Amino acid sequence: MSTTTEVIEVPICGMDCADCAAHVQHALAAMPGVEHATVLLSAERAVVRGDPALVTLPALRAAIEAAGYSVPDPEAAGEMSAVRASGATLTRQVFTIFGLIFGAVVLIVVVGEWLGLLEAVTEVVPFWLGASLVLVAGWPVFANVLRAAWRRQIIAHTLMTAGVIAALAVGQWATAAVVVFFMRIGDYVEHLTAEQARRAVRKLNELAPQMALVERDNGEDQVPVAEVRPGDIVIVRPGGQIPVDGIVVSGQALINQAAITGEAMPVEVGPGVQVYAATIAQLGSLRVKALHVGANSTFGQVIRMVEEAEANRAHVQRLADRFAVWFLPVVLGLALLTLLVRRDPLATAAVLVVACSCSFALATPVAMLASIGNAARRGLLIKGGRSIELLARADVLLVDKTGTLTMGRPTLTHIVPCHPAWNERDLLALAATAERYSEHPLAEAVREAARQRNLPLAAPDNFSVVPGIGIKATINGQEVMIGSARTLVGEQRLTPEVARREAEGGSLLYITLDGEFIGVLVATDTERPDVALALTTLRQMGLREIVMLTGDREATAATLAAQLGIAYRAQLLPDDKLALVRSYQAEGHTVIMVGDGINDAPALAQADIGIAMGVTGIDIAIAAAPITLMRDDWTLLPELLALSRRTMGIVRGNLGFTVAYNLLGLSLAALGFLPPIVAAAAQSLPDLGIMANSARLLHKDSAHNVHTAVQDEYQPHPGPQSAHR
């Protein structure tokens, strides 16, 4: 074998779920010469490292096709991405309608069994036709079961597949069809979730810079970003997107870095300052020396991290799968024992039929979909039952600051006159007039504060932006300057109150009139309503660690964290947030991540439960997270946790009821008291109990008034929380 290795990326068509990705990865890893293979479900591609003499594209294509999937041609891959990008999105309306239809079908099935409609259909439709329909409809599921068996794995569908075979063996094809229906419903939900993950990656790629204005010997040239090389000088005009990671060579500008740091407040940059691709120059222009381009830029790494997060997320074995691991061998063992001891094939078939009934198929999905429907009414979009199961056992909450804990926009909080001739009202009126034509977010905060106080705003005689400092305006013949501390000159000194405001980490606007310092305006990003109450409730519900993550300054983060009584980590980039999620997971924690921005997307995808703020959040964050808060209401978070725990309690109750019923049925069937036909009919008896138990999740008050319920159940345990790791 060659001593060198090579990395090859291969696009793959046909993967709909995590099991599909695992199957392809197993096939690739088994190839001669492969050192490592990773299959990225959301990106629809595989990354393979190995001996270039053996690991070739034709060999990889053959292995993927042998596993039951395909490798598209480059042109076809581009067309496939474009078509899927225009496909239906996963929305609350879709899930609500889906849940209603599903509930109606389940009701028809139960009523059909109790009224004998299914039995009548079985008698009318020829068995060969009914069995053929079952095999065709269930083949994708049966194929997954066979693949799992080839890997020596037992999953929940293995148990239900055995039930399908047993039902067909005794002529009950309608019962087999019911079981297949519920298996396909579960696979459909997984397919929608996988498609949502792909949508997140596509949206990120759409936001990546596509073109760059580069200095050449013959002037300026507009070229694709892929043609920019490290060392090239890139020109960024006002309002333009920075196409590369690089160092500012000349110019001054305000840069919106929300795509990288998540902070809504723009930063001032000048020569020598590093800037990042996909950030926006709101005011001013720059000449930037390119350092990293395309996939090597910080934004390119964000895209890669989102793609890989799904593959790197720890495998979760579902409750139903764990149940099937021990229950199926028990059933098969009892059936074999019945055949050996009693030598009665009909009794053996009865054992398989009564144990593998559709009640097992109903036990989990009905409760999950009832919970999803209830959550949708409350403003919570949950994309599948896996998130509910994980949420019920979560113990760590990581939460983004700007736009999640806070409003995501500056609000004027303090007016500090520093000259005896000026009071708060007059100082604010002067500043709002000077800032009338400014596009800076802080200027809007000043104008909004003036509007709330009904202050009259005049128009300045002259207005201009001073790069790197602030703004300058002429009002009634006097020059007003508002901006950073650089507006102050000479021996001008700050009052103790201004110094204290600086230390607290707010954004300060210094005001001078004809060169004389007259006051300061302080703006902060205020916390959302009910955040403190929601966090207190979550702590009482047993979340052991709550940590705020932010790209903001240390002082600003410390002030807000102290107010909320939580830990914090400041000045984080997207890869820092992702690494922190992984570190908690490596310690065995189940992690909730709450965020709203592009920079949160990798951590949202990696976390066991990602929760996006749907009202204020970026589409990419919403697509990357399996749960979305559709209302701007933090009390939804403890309601969500309470609902997930209640749902899992009902799922366990359903499974327990199914186990008890089936054990009784197994005993009667094994002893010959339950003929196969009677066993098939007896399958429907637990359905009504499971439906009634799961329907409790549809009640409007099942997640309502959660604070009262939590305070009754949990005793507060006040005490300082660790603010470091």
C-alpha cells in the first residue's frame, strides 16, 4: 500500500435518515485502502481518506451503489441541489396538518378494527393482492431492517417487521398493512428532518460571498471569489460584503460582523485590523489584503462545521430500539420454545402475531405526534420525536446572548450630563437632532429614546460621518460631535459615573459641543422579558448548568450574566461554541443549545437538542435546529421541557401497558388458548388504551401554567452557580 493518503469527497443521492448514512459509511469503511470514512447526511456527501492507488472515484461509486445508493454526475448534482432548494419547507402548518391527518387515520384504524371493517376488507380483497401491497409499501423499511441485521443490530422496526411476517403467515394482511403504515410514518418524519438539515447547508452556501473586486495591474477586476489568492488586495465599497478573511490595508468602515460573532452592534475597523468573509461594510470603504479565501475562510469553516455536526453528533438509541433489543429475542425464544415443546405451528404463529401487534407501533409515535401537535398550538415547532426524548433527559443549557437572551438591538438606558448648563432632556434632544440622518444602530436608539419622550427633533444644518470616530453635525451654528472617546481632546476628564458606565460594558456615545465635552449617552442590549423567570424555573427543573455564550466583550457579558445569575463565556467565535458543546457531550451531558444567528448554526446542529428563536432568528439557525420557538416568549422553554418529560412518561406508560398485555397474550398463545385468528383480532384491543393515554397530551392545559406546576413539584435550591469550566 502507498505510504501517502488522499482525501476524496463524493456526492451521494438517496440518503433519507441517519440509518442510511450509517449504512453507506459502513460500506465505505470496509473498502480496501480506506483509512477513514465520514458520511455527511445534511451535505449529501462522503469524505473518504485512504490510499489513492486503491481508493478511487470509480471504486467509491461502486461501493456506494452496492449499498443501494447512487453517485450523481457533477451536472446532475448541481441540478438536484437546485430542485431540492425549491422544495417544501418544514413548517408549523405542515406538522399541524400532518398531525391532524395522522390522528384521523389512527382513529379510523381503531374504529375499523373494533367494528370489524378491517376483517371485512381482508375477506373481500384477495390475500395475494393484499400481501403484495404490504410488501411493496413496506419494502424501504424492510430493506433497513435487513441492513441492520447484516450489521448484527436490532431496531424497533425489526420487531414490527417480524409482526408483519407473522400477520401475513396467518392471512391477516390488513393487520400487516397497519403496522407498515406506522413504520412508514416514522420514516417520513425522519426524511423531513434530514431535508431540513440539508436546507440549512444550502442557505449557508447562498450567503457565502460569490464575487470580489480585486486590484490588478490594469486597474480593478470583478472576479469569482474562487479566483482570489492569498496576498491579493480586495476592495470593499460602502454596503458591500467582505469576500475574504484578511487584514485592512487602508480605509475606515463600520463592519456588521453578525455572521461571525453574532453581535448586532457594528465595529469600527481601520488599517491593521482583521476582517472576516461574509461580514458587511455598512459605512466606509476598505482595501483588504486577503489571507484566507473560500472554504479556508472563517465563514467557510462555519459551513463545514454545520455539515459535519450531524455526523459528529453522538448516536442516540431510541427508547423503542432499546425496548426491541430485549423484547424481540424474548418473543422469538418463546415462539421457538412453543414449537419445540408443543410442536404446534399454529400456536407458534399465534405467539408471533399477538406479541408483534400494531399496539407496539402505536405506543411511541402517537404520543410523540400528540405532543408535537400540542406544542405547535403553543408556538413550538418540534421536528420529530427524537428531540422530545433527548430533551426529557437534558442537564446542560447553553444559550446565545445577542438576540436570544437579549433583544438584539441597542436601547438607550442612561443619559449622563457632564456640564452644568445641560440637563438630560436637552442633552437627548441635541443628540437626536445631530443623529437624525445617521444609519448607525446607536443613532436609531437615540432617536427612539427621543420619540418616547416626545422631544421635538429639528434637522441639522450640516451632517457628515467621521470614519473611526462618529458623526459631526452643525446645529444653530454650533458644531456637535457624537461618537467614541476619540471625540474628546486635550485635558477633558470623565466623571466617576461615566467611568462606572464604561466598566459595566455598555456602548457609550460621547457628546461635544464646539469642542467642549458636555455629556454621555449609554446604550445597552436589554434582556428579553421573562428571561430571568424562565431561567430560574429551568434550574428548579433540574438543569444543572446554564451558560451564556457570546462573541461580545468580557465586561458586557459579565454584567448580563451577573444579572441573570448564570455562568458565561465571552468573545467566542462559531468554532468556540461548537467546541464547548462537544466538550460537554464528551463528559456525558445531554446538551440544549439555544440561539438565533448564523454563528450559532454549527452549535445548534451539534447539540443534542438545538432550539432556535423563530421570531428573531436567522433562517439558517431555524433550519439547523430541530426545535423552533415560534413566539417571542421565553416561558416557552420551561413549558417545552415540562411537555417533553410528560410525553416520555406517557410513552413509557404505553410501552409498559403493551408489555403487560403482550406477556399475557404470549402466555395464552404459547399454552394453546389463543388461536392465530383470535390472536390477530386481539392485537387491536390495546390500541384504544394507548390512544386514550396519548390523547391526554392534546389537552390545552398539558403544558400550560408550567411555572405553577414546577414550583409545586420542585423545591428551589438557591446557591452560587459555577461561572467557569
